[in-house]
Amino acid sequence: MGFIVGLGAPVFSIAVALETFPVLQDIGDAANPAWRLIVMRAISFGVIINAALFFAAVNWGRDYVARGILFSCIPSFVAVVYFQFIV
């Protein structure tokens, strides 16, 4: 359950970024620096949401949910490495 919630946060933040900056829907190219900047900020915002959810789950004694949220940050880490060092 926590893994699904944790994966939803970066997706939610990318959806918010696309609604906030509608010009990005036309760009859509991962090699474009503007797109990469917005995606990196959206991923960072998603990780901040995940951190808040993680600490809330730990505080409420939901250890398995907190563990799932923590494991859901792994794809965000992979995306950051990909956008920063590979592309």
C-alpha cells in the first residue's frame, strides 16, 4: 500500500507541473533543458511529499506503509541519476 502511495507522489507532481506550465506539453523531449529542469523539480517535489508521508506513517506506527513509501523513492533516485548524468 505504501509503495503505491509513494509512486503516486512523483506522478502527481509531474501532472501539477504540466498543468502549471502548459507549454511543456508541446515540448515533451527529454533532451530539452527546460523539460529536464521541470521534471527534476517535479521529482524533488514528489520526494518531499514522500518524506512527509514516510514520517507520518512512522509516527502513526505503520511500519510496513513507511517501508513501502521508502522503497518507492528508488525510482525517483534512478530518474534523478538518469536526468543528471546520462541524458
